[in-house]
Amino acid sequence: MASTAGSCSVEQPSDFANWPVSDVPGPFVQNSDKSITDTRTGLTWTASSYGDSYGIGQSAATHATCLCPWRLAQRIELESILDFRKVGPSLTTAAGFGPDTSDCWSATPNSLDKTQQWSVGFYTGDIEPATGDDTMGVRCVKGSSTPPAVRYTLSASDTGVAEVLDNGTNLRWKQASEPDTYRQSDGVTQCEGQGYRLPSVAELRSLLNTSQTASPLVDKAMFPDTASDWYWSTTTYLDGDTLPNYWPVDFSGTKHFSWYDTDGYKSYHVRCVR
């Protein structure tokens, strides 16, 4: 979908990362007009979000602050300025980002429910579908990385393990999920025992394919055994609990993409990366 203003035209990029994904956003550069450029992703952002009363039908093209060359950000783009190590807020405060904690609409529709759009919570770091009954802010972005000609490449490790190379993030994933569900600490051990590691939450979220019309929201040809359920990450933050809280990611697409959980109480699926 293109946003236009006079002779200006901007195409919305696809909802996937074509940059090294990280739980730690930036580095950022503040420009003379107070906009902020992320040197890792190549995206330029407005310092603050706008309003908190926009409904799902109000796109960036109808909002004066997001007129071309600005546009509404995709889900993965909004996630790239979150600092997953903290909540309340999760929005990074680097390089002049405003201290707002608003939930914001993304430009990414919920392919499982046409009445919904994915939203990003800058207070909690949570990603969830929202409906036309919800109102929230918008955050404008401009710029776009060039997508790889081929998103994924199948290959094999030196020991013959089937792997999937993400040509956008350069991460190399085990094609198969691990054969059981695990506590988070056991998932770490499971991956490390095979020469891999448990991914961070930003890495794991980069596998979400929001164009899928059936659960799970992942490239099913590349990752055919993915469960419509939660997968552990290594990303943690402390919230006054005895045990650390970790971010799992849900691939069902029917609720939050991720939420924090405490090791020792839940067993989730595991996918390893290197």
C-alpha cells in the first residue's frame, strides 16, 4: 500500500527484518529536525508518537503527521526501537525518543482476523491484535531497507542437521523444533548441547510471518513442525521476583505475540539458532 502526498509516493515494506536483530536498539543519531535515525535498521523516526485516540480505520495517509514521506510503521519496525530488557516503559530513551508509553497501531493487519490490526505496547513491550473498538497512538517512520531476493535458504550443518538461513538477519536456525517442551533453563541446555543457542526474543520474533492466514504464523515450508504455541527466548528482566522473568513468543497469532514468564513454572517449545 502506498502513502501519497502530491508527487510523493512511499511503498510499505514487508513486515520482516532485513537487519541484524537485537534486544538492544540502536545506535541512534538525532537529526537537526529532531527526527531520529537508527543506524542499525536505516529507519528514521519521529521522536514521539501522536495522540492516543486513533481507531483502526485511521491510516497514516489520513494523519497529517504521517504524510509522505512519512508512513505508519510495520510491526517489526516498531519492535526494533523497543528495549526488551525493561518494562514500564519498554521504549528506548536513547537519542531523544519521547518518554511516552502509548500503545501504537502498526501498519500490519492481523491476517487471521480482518477486523484487527497488530499493535505495539511501548509500556510493556507487548505485541497484540487490536480491534476497531480500541484507540491508540501512531508513530511515523520513513526509509526502508532493501529486502533480500530470497528470504530463506535451506542448508545443512557440518554434522548434517537441516538448517534455515534467514538472508535478512543472517541468523541460521535449526529447521526442526526441539522434540519436547522445556523449562527455560532446560531449553538453554538443550540448544547448547548441540552447538546452538536459545534465541533472544527479538531474534525469535523475527520469524513471525504475519501474512499467514492460518496458525502458526511462520513460513510453514521452511519450519513445518512449528507449534501454534509458545517458544522460549533468553531475554530476561528482573521485576522484583526471586526468579528472573523471560520472554516467550507465541506463534499461534491468536493472542499476545509475547509476554513475560518465570522459569520454573511453565514448559514451552524450543527452537535453536546459531
